[in-house]
Amino acid sequence: MGPPRSDRFFALAALILIAVVWIVSALRTQADLMPVVGQTVPEADHIDKLDSDLYTAWADAAESEFFARIAIGSADGYGGPLRAAVAVDPIGTVVGIAIADDKETSAWMERVLGSDLLSSLTGKRYDDDFILGRDVDGVTGATYTAHALASATAAGSRKAAVAFDLPIKEPDPPRIVFGVPEIVLILLFAIGFVGHQSRFPYTKQARWVSMITGLIVLGFLYNSPVTLAYITKLVLGYWPQWQTNLYWYFLIGGILFVFTVDNKNPYCQWCCPFGAAQDCMGAIGGAKSRSPIRFRRLLIWMQRLLTLTAILLGVWFRNPGVASYELFGTLFELLGSSVQFAALGLVLVAALFIKRPWCNYLCPIRPVTDLIRLTRQTVKERWQKATLKTPAV
Amino acid sequence: MDLTGGPFWFLMGVVFVVVAAGFHAFARDRGWVVTWWKAIFAIIWYGTVCTSFFAWGTLIGENEAAAGFKLFLIGIFVSIVFGVALVRLMASSAR
């Protein structure tokens, strides 16, 4: 028996709604960058726009002397592209930086802006290296955002230097980042694949090994669980540079691949670090599945509605991090508001008695995996129907 | 009366004896077998709960009420988790 017709109808309606909001928000966001550009060189007399990404700041009203060229540099951040207005003087030194547009979680952005990174970027030359922690100050706990700001500044300064006819050296191709998180993720997927086999006798043990590894490595060490921001990023078409974001591609690609081929969820029950934290609490408290039959459908639809609302907000503001309501960062980075810490405490205490309360009633990933499963089943049924109807030759 | 002086600690001792006697009766009613090492866990748990309150009060006295309240919440969270584990441990050997 397939899923109810209402599920298919609402899934289709949700996809159409997301598409409509996507188009409307894309048409809406044609921001005027001039005010941001002006922030980079407040001492300039006036600024002229050369093209959409390049501006000239003049030192006097007669335009006899350049003050700076300002270019918009872009780089991949945590939630999508980060664009920075970068002012460069005629000898190629960065004299001002302002954030033109970003898709970062506000807590990370505040951390970066409150650090010494901006001041350490100012004064660099366009042909310098901008490597975090070596050439410029790193920011603990906001590495993606800090890296994006440094890279956007480097890109903007080079673009401005070209406008001054300064000699430009081709930048080195990006280095492929393949480290511990990527290796661990592949291993965890492999354990999940083997553990899912019906003939494998140690499924329970394998699952616990996978869970604890996920909790320690993907959770506490690297804080890289799947979040709604990853999904919204995918919907918005923010595909990060593959060389430096292999983890993202492995995670999303691996989940989609295993779902499509095997109809099994390789992530939630096997290596989700937050799920593992709840399982550990459940093991201490002897948690049981407690799903009130009367309200079961209502709770499922509440969870789906919450997720859809969060995705729509993310798409509307074209900022994947804006509506993320997960508590992952609060647990793994100990970063969040008092409300988030209170919610985390409640979830963990509830997990002592109820099996995975977050996953079952609040997590935005579950409705997404439900949608993938539904789409797969619908396509499969249509395919089988079409194949049966085709007359044999 | 000096709250940190002898009478205060006498009162704390009385409370502890009452709590210990209450726990003993509670354990007997439930049929728990409280071995010496389980009793030590129970004392540590009681100490954690009390320390949470004491830390809060101390930090209020230091004009750090907000920090004290946060520390209290963390202590209570740890006490709840530890307490649930302790009850399960005790109940596992119930007669």
C-alpha cells in the first residue's frame, strides 16, 4: 500500500509553493550596493559606479586624483556566497572592507565582526596571501564565515587591482580539502551500509559504534551535522566550491544516493550526532517510543509545517541560515541564546524518557527524508505502470 | 544569627540525617538493595543537588545572580540525568 493521497497532494503543493517563493524572492533581491560601497571609504569625496561590481572613489570633486577602486569580491560561506566591498588604493593596498551581502548565521557573523579579522585584512596588499591563521587572524568557532570573508577580500582586492592596471599573478588553484571529517563520514556510511544488510549479525553493535563516532567526530570535534541550512542551500542553488567543501557533497550526495538506490536512511539512525546524544540519554533513562496514537498524524504534520515554514523563510530571504532552528550548535559548540539552552535542556531531559523526542517531533530533516521517500515511491510506481502499459514488441 | 556559623551547619546536618533516613525508608519500601557503593552514589547525587543551590546563593552574594542561575540550571540538569540513572541502578536490583 502506498502513502495516502493527501501526502502526495501536500508534497506537490509544498514543492510548488517553494518554487513560487524562490522566483519571487529572486526578482526581489536586486540590492543597491552604493551605500555599502560608501562605507569602505568614508573619507572619499564621491564615488562613481563603473559596472555592477566595480566603483571608483575620488579624492576631490574635480576627479583629478584617485582615492581608491572598490570591487565586490565573493566567496563561499557557511550558508551561501558572502560578498564584500573591498576598497584598494592606487598602490594595491586594502584600505576598507564592508560586507555587501551574506548568508551566514548571525551568531557566527557577529563573532567574526567582533574579532580582529577585519583589521588584520585592512592593510594587506592585493598580491599577498590571505590564508586564515597564517596571513590573517583566524576566528575560533566561525571558521567557514571567517574563511569566506578573507577569500572575498582577496578576490575583491585583485579585481580592484586589475582596474588600476597593477600586475596580477594567476591565483593558485584551490587545494582539495580532504581530512578527518570526510574520511569519518565515508567510514560511517560504509558501516551503515554493512549494518543495514539483513544477514549482518552485529547490527546493534555496529549502530552504536557508528553513533558514538558520529557524536564525537561529526558532533563535538567538527560540529558538522546535517542542518536545514544545508537543504535550503541546495534549494537556493548555492553549490559551494567542491575542492573545499567535499564534506558537504559527500553528506548530501551520500544521503540522496543511498535513499535512491536502497530506500534506506543512512544518516538519521546511524550517524546523526544529535540523534546519538539523544540515544545516549535514552540509554541512561531507559527511554521508550511514546507516540500518542490520537495525535500522531497531527504531530507529524506540525513537524512538516514547521520545516516548510523554515525553508520558505530561508528561500524568501535567500539566506539558508536565517530560519535554522536546530539546537546542534548549542550542544556541540555551546553557543546560543538562553532560550536555546533552555530548549536543549528540555530536549535532553525528555530524551531520558522518550525515544528521540527531537527527531520524532521537531527535527526538520525527517520531513525532508519523508519527501525524498515519497518522491522515490511515486516515480517508481509511475515507472512500473508505464512499463506494464508498454506493449511487448 | 550568623547564617554561616555553627547553627547553620547544625541545621544542615539535621536536614542530611532526615534526608538519609527518608531515603532509607523509601529504598526499603521499594525493595531496593542499597549496597555501600550505591549509597556513595546517592550521597554524591545529594551533594550535587545541594551544591547547585549553594553555588546559586553564593554567586547572588557576589552580585553575579545571572551567572549563578545559569550554573544552578546546569547543576540541576546534571542532577536530573544522574538521578534518573541512579533510580534505574537502584531499581535494577529490587527484590
